[in-house]
Amino acid sequence: KVPGLTMAGSDAFLPAVCGAMYGGILGATSVLGRVGTVRMLLAFLPDFATALQKDNPKMSRAQAYARAIHLLGTEYVAN
């Protein structure tokens, strides 16, 4: 065991590209802790909301943020 070493990778959660993405996120949350994880998610929200607005130009910015928060906690994490 090496002090301060955190193992993360594609096989930490799922195989392939999705596994690499989730493995990286899980590794980051392990290193960052709860406060750092919340800060990481908050940094991700503006880009996610912008992508949702591009898909649906009639969506307001507030609606895009609300939808991003909802999807982040439900559909995108579950799928």
C-alpha cells in the first residue's frame, strides 16, 4: 500500500469509454472529498445547461439549469 496513491481507471466501475469516464469521476471524488465533489459538479453545470439549450433553443437559461440538475441526479447517472 502506497500512502496518498488513489487507484482509478476504466475497470473501477465499467469497461470501455463509459467506464473510463466513471472511473475518473469516482477517482476524483475519492481524492476531492465531499466539498470538492460538489465544487466539481457545480463547475460542470454551466456546460451541461448550455448543451441542453443548444438541443432546445426555446429553453430559458433557468430551465436549462433546472433540467441539468434534474438529469444529473437521475437519468444521466442511472444510464
